[in-house]
Amino acid sequence: MRKFKVGDRVKVVPSVGRKLLRNQTGIVIRVNEDEFLIEFDNDIGGHSGNPEYIGRCWWCFENEMVLIKKNYKNIEQYGIVKFLNSIEKGT
């Protein structure tokens, strides 16, 4: 059974994660067979797994992350929360 699901908030483990990602936090936005696409809170020099956030996405393995909080039940709910947060920030 997978440790993470789409919408989970995660943090990259300092002792395991890739150097540029260590201690970075983000949200799981996609899952494939053995990796999780994370949309990080900051520009980590990654790729654009989500076109809105160029430089903020990276694929990570399960053992590179810890769960911070299960925020969202599904990606649709995540999209709604993200939209409401953007209104709050005025973007």
C-alpha cells in the first residue's frame, strides 16, 4: 500500500532526499508506479509538472518524503482550495 496520495502535504527528508530538495515542502499532485510528482511551495529549479508553476515540480520516491498532513480527499478538492488561496493572495 502506498504511503502518500494525491493532495497529501509532504516534506523531503534531509538525510535521504536530493540535495536541492532537502527540507522542501509541497503537495503530491500525481502518482505513477514508483514515484510521486510534488508541486513544491518554492521554486526548486525543477520542471513544470503543472504549467502554472514552472520550476516548482519534481518527481520523488516514497522513501525521500514524510507526510506532514493529509489535507485533501482528492485532487478536485485540492483545486478548489488552491483557487480560494489564490483569491486570498490577490493573484
